[in-house]
Amino acid sequence: TAAALPTSSDSSNGLPIGNRGSESGKPLELSALVEAAIGERRREVAAAAVRGLCSPTAAVRRLSRALLSAMLSKPRRGSAVLAQASAPPSLWAALPNDDAEWEAAGMQDKLGCGWGCSHYYYKGGAKQGRVNDSSGSYCHIGTSSLGADADNLLTDQKFLKRALQWLVTDHKEADDSSSSGISSLVEQMQPQDVLCIAFRGGRPWPYTDSHWISGGNFAFANAQLFKGLAANYGAAFAEAVMPATLPLCSAVGERDAQAVAAEVVAGVARGSARWPLSAQRRLWGALSPPLGAALRDVSVESVGDWQLCIRFMAFNRDPRRQQWLARVLLQQAAAAANADTSLAQANHLRFLAPLLIELGWKGAELAAELLQSPHLRDWVTHPYKQVREEVGNTLSIVLHAATPEAAAGSPGSQCEATLQEAVGAFIAHVVAEARAGVSGAGALELEPEDDAAKASVRAARETALCCLRHCLKIGRPQSCSAHLPPLLPVVLFAAASAQPPDLSNFGRSVAVLLAQSPMSQALYDALVSAVSAIASSQSWHLRGCLLPLLKLLVYRGQFIEPRGVYRSRLADLLLRLLADAQQEVREATMPLVSGFVRLHGASARRQVLAWAVQRTRKSAPLAELHAGVLGLEALVMLAPYDVPVWLPEVLERLASFANKPQPIKSSVTKTFADFRRTHQDNWAEHRQRLSVEQQELLADMVVAPSFYA
């Protein structure tokens, strides 16, 4: 496929796909556009690319945006040098009064600078890469003028308005071309698509964890283009593009218009980072009202696009550059707290989430202020699920900001202490609202009697589950490891709730995720202690909900030292549950006892056998006798396809309880039926290990009695 650059007088089609002639009359292949964009024909290519923004051909518009973005991308800086990392400035610190002071302030934009160590590598050489030309525009070193034609069009309000309208059209066509929201141009790769990928400016994004934040319409490439235009043309471009952007911001319910507005706002705000402070203040003042209004009135379909807009503005930026954005978002707090709809309240937290993610540990003050705010603490027991979910996700994001631990003596250690203090206080509040504390005598009541208090308790438990699910399944499990012991009772109390069933299933799934998290010796010890305390609860539902979690803890305990100590503690706990007063708990514990014996060998088998013999004495109560029979059944399950030397004695002892009352009789009958079923293939060999009396006894247990016998 061939393409030719249009002449300077052609303003209709921009960069057409076809055999058009250039000024020299010679066609230019697509592969030669890169060379032309940086060579002598740079201004001609730039003018054609700018005119292509308003081409009636969609492929030309896409190629023009990609080429223009590549031409505007700033050059990479030189070699890296080792620099001293300082503590991040306060998010609310007073900004300098003049441009010179702002220029002299050392900005540490990279998120990791100062967290892992006291020094970091900085690519210097072009930090002062900005020149002030005669027109007042601020251009990066290495980014020369695109030419008079391109400059005039890119600062013309009418032209930019048409370009944005075409961009909205492209978003609509992408939505209409596929039911899944994927453009047909992506499904069937065209030659121009290859160039669009090659021209794409900037590195892959985002750099940090996604945390379920995604926008179907927000295009990173478009935002990168507007960033380059704002950085190259300065305030002149912002003044030209904002009149066309404001109506798009207020187009509530029009998803494509909102997506374009989010791309423009994100690109201009990020591209203004190298402007003088006075120019940035004017831009912040112009952006704050429409941005706040757009976030207040956003539709459900556009929430993800505006989240990515905020994230694009905030990633790898010094907190002082984001002070205005943080104020805009926090100003929505009062409106959200008094809002009539739960959607507005949930959106307030959804829009704070990307800022918290990108600021990370440098936003410790914002995170602490948010966790200490009265409205967030009240929303822990909010009656609507979507608000509770966002509270849990917000807490999870703050936990991620302090993970992994900061290096001792680094600037991040003080921020980590601030974050941990705020998180600890908030988690204590959640546990108190969930009423899942554990006293010295064991776990407290499962749920209060009052209906209003019961609903509040269930809401707080669901908030904690949302936080843990976010950390354990989506993010980094290490972020919540230190807080798992106090939150474990909340998870198990939720799992034991009979109503609503969704909450119970949620609690069970989180309990399993919790047991699979990275396990240190201290964490394992704390979890085993918490489970032992909860096992003394008066609620048998709660005791039964321990078993899925305990099954994984038993398995992982064989890899954690000291093995002997944990083996003894887990054996005592399992045998205590096997002798539980509730039949359902006893029967559910039996497979865990069998698995425990299989892991720990002959010594554990002898311990369980002695325990079972002691509880099967003639004078034992029915529940205790049933526990002993289940212990014998657990030993029989150890050999489903073999008859070891110790098994005949266990079978003989177990058969003596065949005529006991229920549920003992059914347990014995089921055990012998399973034994015969699993051993019947090699029964001729297995029966040789049994005495004649034992074979007859086994036959009597397996064959049902007949009236004619």
C-alpha cells in the first residue's frame, strides 16, 4: 500500500491512503514517513498531519494523530546519575509565589524515589529542557517548531473544535463496529495500523497495579497527543482547546463526548507540568470547575474514562503538582456525603482511588486524612452495597501504598509509619463495627438480636471482606498480611451467617483466599491462635466454618518451623473439633483428621488411635462415643487401596459398634461399605491379611441381613 504526502494547498484529506502526489510529484511510501518526519520535510509532514486530524477518512485521522504524537514526543534524557532522595513534600504544602522559585524546587516525580533506599538514579541532562521562544510558547529541547501552517492550525479554536468533533465520531464508530467495544480496525489489522503502533509516543502505561480501574473509551494514545501539544504550545494551546472541551465535559450521558473530554483534560493537565507556575495556576483555575461538575454528574458508562483521566494526570508526578487535583476531589466529599444517591457517594471514592494509587506512599497525608474522615467511617456500615465495596477497595489501595516495607532510614520510612497508624485505627473501627472480637473466653455472639444492629454488623463485615478480596485476589497479598489476624474473626463470622447467603458464601471464599496468602512464621502462629480462640465459640455454625480454613492451615503447617509445636497445637485443635457437641461439626472434621494423620505419619496415627480407644469406652456418652467412632473411621480412610498391618485391629474394633444408636450405626455401615468398594478389585490378595474371624466379621458388616437367613 502506497501513500503520498498532500501538497500544502490541500486541506481536505490530510494524509490519504493512496497514490497521491507530493510537492515534488513523487509518491512517498508509508515506511518513509518516519524519515520524512525528522528530516528536511518535517514541516511539510507536520502540516499534512495536522490537516489530517479533520480528514473525512477515519484511517487518515488515526494515522495523523499517531504521526503528530510521535513528532511531539520529547527526546529521552541522557545517562543516569545517582542522586540523593529527600522526603516527599507535603501534599498541602504552600506552593512558591513566583515562577523562579517553582523552577528551582527539586521535583521528584518518580514514585519509587526514596522508598527503597536513600538514593535513586536520575536521568539528567535535559531537565532544564525548555526554551522560551519569541511567541511565548514553551518547547522542549529537541522539539523544534512544526512550521507556521501547523502552528496556526493547532492554536485555532475553530480548527480544534472540528478536530474534537471528528474524534468523538471516531469513538462512536469504534463502539458501533463491534458489540464488544473493540474497533474493527483492531480486529482486521490494516497497514496504517502498523504505523500507528510504531508512532505511538510514550512508554507502556499504566506502570502501577490496575486495581480494577479501566475505561472502555479512554484512549491513552489520544491523551498522549494532547499532552505533547500542551507541552509544545503552552498556554496558547490550552486557551484554544478549552472552549471546545467545556461543552464535551457537560455532555452528561454522551459517553463518546465524555471520553474525548477526559482525554483532552488529562493530556493538557499532564503536558502543563513544565509550564511556569503562573501559567499552571491559570490552567488549574480553568480546569477545576468543569472537572468537578463532570465528576459530580458523570454517568455510569463514563466513570472508568474519568478514572483513567485522573490516573493519567497523576502517575509519576510530585505531590505538589497534584495539589489542585486533590482539592478538586476532596471538595466533592461534602456533596457526596449529603447526596441522595448511593452512586454519587460511591463515585466520590472511585475518583479518589486513581489518585491514591498513583501518589502511593507519597500521598500518605491524603490517605490518612481520608481514613480519619467521619464520612468514610460512617460508610463502613452504609446500607448500599456499592458504597461498602468502594470503602473496602479504598482501604486496600492504602494498604498497597505501604507495601513492600520501606528501607530503614529511607525517606519512605516516616510515610510508612503514618500510613500504618491510619490503617490500624481504621481496621480497629471496622472490627468494632463488625462485632467480631474475641474475648478470653472465646468468640462473642455471632450476631446481635436487634434488626437494625444486625444489618449494621453485616454491612461492616462485608466491607472488610471487600478489602481482603481486593488484596488477596487482585492486588498483592503481602499488603494485608499484618492485618489478617484481627480481620480473621470478621471473615469467619461473616461465613457463619445464615442470612444473607451471599454474605456467607463471600466469607467462605475469602477465608480460603486468606489461608493461601504468603505465610510467615509470625503470621501462621497468629492465625492458629485466632482459630483456636474462635473454636470455643458457642455457635456451632462458627465452629463449622473454621474447617475449610483449617484444612489449608494444616497442610501449610508442615513447612513452617517449629513443626513439632504446630503439629501438637493443630492435633489438639482437630481432636477438640472431632469431639464437638454438634454432630455436623464432628462429621465435617473427620476428613481433616484423616488428612492430618496422613501428613504426619505413624506417630499421629498412634495418637489418634489412643484418643479414639479412650472415647469408645462403654460408659461414654453418645456424642463422645460417636467422636471415637469417627476417629476410627478417619484411620480406615488412610488405606483405601491397601490393608496395612495395623488396619485389621481398627476394623475389628469399629465393627463392635455396628448395633449402636444413630448416628453411630450409620457411620459404621458407611465406613465398611466404602472399604469393601475400594478394596474389591484386589480382594483376593487383601483378605489374606485378615484372620478367618475378621473375614467373617467383615462379611457380616458388608452383606445386608436377610429375613430368610
